[in-house]
Amino acid sequence: MTANEHQNIFNRYIPIADMIAATFGSRCEVVIHNLRDLESSLIYITGNVTGRKIGAPTTEVILKELMNQEDGIGDMLGQVTRTEDGKFIRTSTSFIRDSRGKVIGFMGINFDISAFAEMEFVISEFTAGMNDAVAPPKESYAQTVGEVFEKLIDDALREVGVPIEKMKKSDKVRFVKKLEENGVFLIQGAAERISAVLGVTKQSVYNYLDETR
């Protein structure tokens, strides 16, 4: 399908996005992403919860799911994440497909539940020990693809547990494997960025990648 045909599909979602945002008010944000360009995929936004603007990149959570599931990816509904600035957000993502079933984008609903979370925290202080709470995963909702890349690097470093300056080759291979699992290689120019972080050549990054497969 052509870019114009894809745009026609996305245009049909805009009134739905506006309706959802108008229904749920100022704590609700609805976004539409075109996955043709992951680095600036946000093509429509109504509401302001995450502070993003048109041209913002896809989040690291979506990158990871796309990497693992590709066109077989299912909708992600009713999940709770926490932003870098501490907001609790209940988010639902529905993937948009063309007539052949290929994923071309997604519509996301982000609802700020921070006030409800704070209320729950106050209540939990009075009911401590009754339930073991699980902290929600963090999602960066970055303004630029560089911020997404930095978040993925930080996450991989935490998982490997070895500072870059002390990494042996085996650590670097594990590091690159974690990055691939989290979808970093879907970002254009990822190998160059990773080589700069590790202080090795781009070919070395590809060699590490080959060793993990």
C-alpha cells in the first residue's frame, strides 16, 4: 500500500481519538503513531498527559514488543506504567493494520491516574502488610529518539550489571543481546550509536550481534 493509502487509514482514527479525549477530559491523552518512521512516529495527539508533540518517537515498550512479535503483536490494554517524572498512567494501545494485516501504526490512550495512585498509597499505609504491591514498569514517553536510545542503554546496563569501562567481550555480547531484545536495532543508526557507547567499531557490534543469534 502507498503512503497516501496508509494516511487515509490513520485519518479514520482521528475522530475516534478526539471523541475519547473529549469524553475523559484533561487527564486523558490520545495519540496516533505511524510506524513507517519509528524515530518520529507520532502524527496526531489530543490532550496533554505525557508532554509529547508531533514528531516524537515510538516508546521503548512498543519497540520491544514489535521486535519480539512483529505483525503478530496483539493489543496492549489496561496496562499501568510510570513516567520519568513520576506520573502513573493507565495506558491502552491498539495496533492499526492495513488490508493485508500488516501493522502500520497504533492508537494509544494514556490516562493520568496519579491522583488515584496517591489516594491508594495513603490507604495502603493504613493496611500495610495486607498486600504486596508490585511497582509498575517505567516508560519514558520521550520527546526525541535520542532519549529513547539512552533509556534502552541504561536499561541494558542495569541488566548486565557491569560498567562499560570494565566490560569484557562476553559482557559486551550480553549487552548487545539485551539491546536487541529490547528493540534498539529498529532505530536507524543503532549500530553506530552502540559502537560509540562501547568504544568499538560498528563491525564489532555486528559481530557481537551474530554471536547472540
